[in-house]
Amino acid sequence: MIRTIFILFMMVVTASIVAGSEPDEREAAEAEAEAVTDNSEWAIALHGGAGVNSRDLPEETKQEYFDSLEEALRIGEKILKSGGEALDAVEQVVIYLEDNPLFNAGKGSVFTYEGKHELDAAIMDGSSLGAGALTGLTTVRNPITLARHVMENSRHIFFSGQGAERYADETAVERVENDWFFTERRYEQWKRAQQQDSSSGMIIDPESESYTFRYGTVGAAALDREGNLAAGTSTGGMTNKMYGRVGDVPIIGAGTYANDLAAISATGWGEQIMRNVSAHTIASYMEFTGSSLDDSIEFLLIERLDPGDAGFIAVDRDGNVSLKMNTEGMFRAGSNAAGFREVAIWD
């Protein structure tokens, strides 16, 4: 009798323990599922310029480009995976590329017709349509950071030339002498361009690694876990460009655009990108036709631009990444939480 009572008692206790543990297990499972959902909502894309990038580059040089693109991608991934903001990821990725002399932005910027460096940049917050843009900077080490300052702290969007420099004077952004942007490779490109006496800047020089002087930009686009999108672009412009020339990069809607559907950064022939208001056209095509991000970029590349004109990197609100161009190559990288990851130069 006592044994029976004991068995019944233990059955009741065991049932109580199981019943009591089930909610905890459910809560743990729900928390895990929620974490997985959060992890699926980030994406990053970046570029280091599009154009005629020779496949005959020395293996060491190729590896330098791939290593740099990989590092830029890791910077963006680390921020987004830890729950950071899309704007922070975009800014930090572009800062890295601006400081990398391999690319035409910041350190390593090309020379103007007058033999100096003039830098442009823009950044945009897709959640608010806030934007900041600058052109003709000569002493700001990282133009993308000043562009963000304009977006977040100014009642204006776009500053140029001496006005942009004066605005920088009112901030804490790092300043450098203009020759800080100098690299020997860009100087040699400029000298060849001068010798060929081209006012258009559209030269193909076989001695310059088959690099067309009208190309060269860096940019990034990102989606964070909160569902916010952002895009940013920075450039040293066009080799041997005429005095006062402004390209597509700082033109909101041309080289840089972000809204609640997509974030886009362009690279290529700035005049063509501006004529087609390219980045905005991609976002609008998505909105008005219901097309995917890939299809919207392909529409622009095929139906509006000519072969060899441009490349685009973009992410959308669903975490899709698109890295497309109609040029021979584009320095590019991208990844998302769904497992997509790519670092590439050519097709």
C-alpha cells in the first residue's frame, strides 16, 4: 500500500515538473526562432568602381584588390551582424575604401585637368529620405563622413567647392593637405592624359592597365535588422576632368539613392548615369512595376544605358543583393544573412 502511494506521488510530481517545464521550452524555442528571423534581415553590397578592368593584371595586384574587397565586406558584415545601423555600415565601408589607395576615392583619387584632387560624396537614409552631398572637396580626408554630417546636422542637402570646405571648418572631420591624396599611379595616369590633350577625359590608354579614365568610384548599400536601408558613394572624379565638372556621385537620385524599397550606389560614366537619373530609376521601376531588384537594374542597363556605361550595387528591403554591370568588370562584393556571399571583379 505504501509502495503504491509512493508511486502515485512520484507520478504526480513528475507530471508537474514536465508541465512546468513546457512553457520554458516553448519560450526558448520562440526566442531562438525570433533570433533566426532577426538574423535573416541584413544585407550589404559594395563596389570599388566599374570599367575596363584588364584580366591581365599581375597576380599580386589582383590579390590586393580581392583582399581589399574582402576586408571592406567584413567591415560591413561585422556591423550588421551585431545589430548595427545600415548607415554605420555604409559609412565605415566607404571610409575603408576612401583610405585604400587602390581605389579612386580619398587616398588614391585621380587628378583634375589643373593637377589637383577634388572629391565628391553622398549618403542617403532610406527610412527618412534624408541625404547629404558634397562636391569639390580638397582637404577632407573622408568625404563620406562629412556627407553624413550634412545629412544629420544641416538644413541643406548639397554643398559645393569653397562652401563645402567652409562647412567642413565647422565640423570635427579630419582634414589633410591636398597632396595627401597623391599616389604615383594616379599621377602617371594624369600625365599620360595631359600628353594626349583630351578635354573629355574619355581616354583608353593601353599603358594604364586598360583603365578608362572616366570610371572610378566606391560605394556601399546596406539593410539592417531594423529594416532600414542606406546607400553611400564617394569618388575622386574623372581623370583630367575640366574645371568645375561635377559627376553623378553627389547627385541624389543619379549615383546615390535609398528609400524604403532599395538602396543603390552607381559607378561608371557619370554623364550617362546622370542623364538617366539611374539610381532613382531603379527604385522607381521596382515601385511602379513590382519588379525585382535584379530585373529593375537589368532594365536600366539594357533598355536605358549603353554597353560599357555603368555598374550598380544594391540591396532591397527583403535582403536581396544585386551586383550588376554592363562593363567588362566591376570591383564588387556583397553578402546577406541568407547565405549569399560574393567577392568578384569580372563576370
